[in-house]
Amino acid sequence: MEKKDIFYPDTVPILLYNKHIEYLKHVSCSSYGNSYDFKSTESIRMSGIYWCLTALDITHSLKEFLQKPANNSDSISEEERIVNFLLQCYNPDGGFGAAVGHDSHMLYTLSAVQILVLLRKLDLVDKHKIARFISTLQQVDGSFAGDNKYSEIDSRFSFCAIACLYLLSLLDAFDLQKHPSSPFGIDTNKAVDFVLKCQNFDGGFGTVPGSESHAGQVYCCIGVLTITRALHKIDTDLLAWWLCERQLPSGRLGGLNGRPEKLPDVCYCWWVLSSLKMLGRLHWINKEALIFYIRACQDPETGGISDRPGDCCDPFHTLFGLAGLQLLGAASELQEINAVFCLPQYVVDAIEEDCCLDQLRAHRDKNAK
Amino acid sequence: MHGRIKVRTTEEQNLQKHKEQQKKLTAYRMGMKQILATRDADSYNKDSLALSAQLLTINPDIYTLWNYRKEVVLIEIKKSYQDEVADDQKLIHFFEEELRLTEQCLLSNPKSYGSWHHRYWILNHHTKPNWQREFDLCNKYVSLDDRNFHCWDFRRLIVNKIGISLADEIAFSTERININFSNYSSWHYRSTLQILNDENSVANDLILVQNAVFTDPIDTSAWFYLRWVLSHPGITKIQKEDLLNALEQLQELEPECKWIIMAKCWLVKQGNLEKDAICRLKRYYTELIKLDPLREGHYKDCFKVF
């Protein structure tokens, strides 16, 4: 049977670092808001902002961008514009919608919290209220719904919930295992149990128990197990092997697909790589071939990265391409990225410090009584 | 965002495209504005409902609009309980309209989470759901794209609802595999059917998957399933030996196929590793590094076990 393959060029550019910064600034600034690509993706806007800002941050361009005046006016900065937008998406139920007027959803609540953490503006929201919203999404079997009304279940939402609580520094405080008599909280054991039920014959993870293994779901499930320190419960080698089998030879290029017999895609470079990093098996893929693949997906004219060589680029693939290159050690220009949260490492370090500070504060207050 | 080839367009094409895009954006902006302005817990506006259908047909990922439609359905359900004259037909017609909308959306975008979830949600509230029809829909979509995991997930939900027997699903799985060995989703589905129950079923599946890998050794799907079958404690020594011999023969025909060597590793690795087995495994991993250099890191770690 003839195998599908991608188009791949003969030569591959180096990392077009400055071009990507140019692209990111272009798609992040307020005037881009008039473009079709921007307006037609309103129902994922919050995630779009997170992708842009994180990519800007790892290319050391975030601070400068945030201080720029929005809409070429002097009244507010890009940062203020983004924060205003975010707060308008903060719904009465404690969750965030993708855009103004859109319903609360777990996906966009995570993206919003990631943005707030990036901007160091978590104090603008009621963290406990967000955590309470998240806790209402957990089902009896430990899974998480996407919203508090219509019960779409997906292991992605388990990751969103756990990651969000961690970024809010409330994972411990909202852990019913640790505070069983608390009126609000999540059962982390059950959350882990559900995720484990999503594991398949090949070691991979799917959307819900019984669903086919998919690299995106693997990232989410391994993320949950990493944050809750439950990785020892799975067969690491089997999963890591399934993950490294995602690499496909196309000439010198070696991109990654999301599941067997599918085409490679830069976003899978991230989902697979970060999972391998969490599993301690990053060396199981061929770094050079993957680096060539990601670099072949760059757009030398406009900057930005696409899913495959020759395709249109977008912020989603730009972030994951850059993040992938950083994880591979192929881009010393970039800030270190954290594999679990897909946020700059220094941002995640600050959360851990906050956690420690909270613990210290609690300890000190206890002793003072 | 995936698979959009970058094409060069003329100025005239750009202008035309821009015109069409502006039209779509205006429709979206005005539509959303009206729908959100008329959104209410106790009543709904028929024009807004119609607008939401138009917008979802163009973009089924506007999840807020699927939520809105669910609210409207709940209002209709509540109304039908409160009405003095029971009008089952009106409510059923309403449900059917929702299903028709999701089907329309799925035709142009068969991978939208929102469309599949809305359909299932409607069926759960439907007073007279036609599960057979849903089954047929599943089969239709699997035929169109047998890797569409939304469709397989939907099938699993339906099967639970109407209590289709495991034996029937096993037969379906066998049929799908025989239509196309290169279908990872079919092999995966099979693995969820509690199939490796006894020696007989293990032997049967070994034959099925062996047939697949020998027919098309380049396709990876069946090899993953073979690995799983071989990990079952019910595999006999004779079955392993027979398979090993067959693999040696296949290797002569397909010397470049790494999967054959991988399968030999799986067979030799089981049980206590005597000196001879370790020698063979070392030889196999060395061959694998040559044939499959992308995964050298993995194979080198396999060496370390000895």
C-alpha cells in the first residue's frame, strides 16, 4: 500500500528568529483585530491570545509588546487592552469564555489563567472563585466536563482543571483528599483514576475510556499524572515507545504525527516532545531530523510556523514549533519552556515560589497564634 | 488551521476573497449580537434560533451557540410538560430539527467536537430516539473516514445505549479489519472489546493479526496489535515458535522492514532471558539501529537492560 508523505523542500532555513518576532508582533497587536483570520476565530480567542503572548515571551519580546500603545493611540497599552478583554470574559459563574459574551468553558479558563500568570496579574481575579468553578466540573467518576451544564467529557478537561488549579496555587487547598470536609474541591485520586482508565492497549491515552490513543490526549493525561505525581502508575517505556514511533522519515526531515498512519504536524512535535520530556525519554526521538522538520515549516516571507512545509502559518503552530525547538536544545535564543504547562519556565518557577510562600505564611501564622 | 496550503493569489482573487470574507464576518457579528441580546432563560426568539443554525453551519466550533440551542431545547421540553394538550409530535419535530442541523454540520466538518456532542446530547433528551438510525450514521461516517475518532467514540456511546452485544461488535470489528488491514482505529476498537478471553480467542486473534502483518508488513497498524496479543499470558510456546519461524521467512522477502525484527524481539524477550536469548536480542537491536536510525535512542536503552 502506498504511503502518504508530505512535500519537503531540499534546503531548510536556520531558525528565523527575528522574522518570527515580526510575525508574532503583527498577529498580536490590536490592529490585526481587523483581519479575517482574527475575527473568524473568535470562539477560540482566549487560547489564541495565550499562544501569541507565550511565543512572544519565549522570544524575549513580550515586555516591549505589552508596553506599546494599543490601536496606535496613547490612551491604553496593549497590556491594558488584553487585560480589559480578559476581565470582560470573566463570567459570573467564575469561569472564562473564549471571548466577550461567550460561555464559560474549561479550555478558555485555563488559557485565561495562563495569560494572567504570564502577565503577573492573577491578583485581578478571585482565584478561589475560579477554583470553585473548576471543582463543579468534576463528575462522579473523576472525569471533568467542559462546562457546568452540558457534560461533554474529555481527558483534555482533566488536564485543564488540574493545571489551572496548580497555576492558581490552589491544587493543595482544593484537594478533597487533603481536606475531606471542605465544601469545595476536587478528588485528585478519582481524577487520576479516570485518566488511567483512558489508557489503551498501546500505552497511549484517548479522550475518554475506550477512545483511540492520540498524542494531544497523551500530553493532557501525562500532564495530569505529572502534576499529581502519579506517573509511576503507568508503563512508561510502552508509552514512550508509542510516542517515539510518531517520528516519520521524509528525506532529512523527521516530523512527528499524532497517531499511526497520519501525516506529521508541528503541533504534534510539541505534544509528543513534551510528553517524552515528562517521561524522561526525550532522547528516544531523533532530534536532528525533528529540528529540520520544524525549521522547514517556517515561512521565510512573513515569519511564523505552519503545520507542514508550504502550508499557511498561524500562532498555534508558531508557538509549538518554537517551544519544540527550545525543548530540543536547538534554539539557545529562546527562553526555556516548561513541558507540563507550555509556559516559560521562569513563570512556572515563580508559581512554585508562591506556593512555598503561601505555605511559609500559613506556617508563620499558625505559630503566631 | 491545519492543512492550509499557502497559495499565491492575484490582486483580483484577493479582492474577491476579501469581499466574501467581509460578508461572512458581517453575518457573524450581527448574528452573534442578536442571538446574545435575545438570549433568555425562559423564552427564545425564533429568528435568533434560525440565525444560530446559519452561523453554526458555517462554523460549528462556536460552542456558545450550541449551548444556546440546548437552552432552547430545554425551554421547549419544559413547555411541552406544562402544555395542557400533550403535543408529542411538536417536541419530536424539534428534536429532529436539531439532529438535522448536526448532520448538516457534520457533512461539511465531520470532526467538530461541538456537532458530535450536540447530537448525542439531543438523543439523550429525545423522547423517541431512533438508535438504529444513529447506528447507520456511524457506519456511514466510518466508511467515509475510518480514522475519524469522533465517530468511533459516538459508536461506543450508541452501543452502550441500545445494548448491542459484544459478539456483534466483535463481528463488526473483524469485518472492518478484513476490509482494510491498515486501520489503526479498527484494531484499537477491537482491543477494547474484551476479546482476549481464553486460549481460543487468543489463538484466533493471533491468526487474524498475523494474516494482516504478513499481507502488508509496511503498514504499522497491525504490528501494534500483534505486540499486544503477544503480551497475553495465554500465548503458547508453540505459537511463539511458529510465529518466529514465519517471521524469519518474511524477513527474507522484506529485509528492510524493521517491524519484523521488532516482533522477533517481542517473542524472544518473554520469559527468563538465557544467554542465547540475550545474544539474539543484542543482534536484533543492532540491526534495528541500522534499519531505523530515527529511534536509535530507544534501541540503545533497550540494550542497557542486559
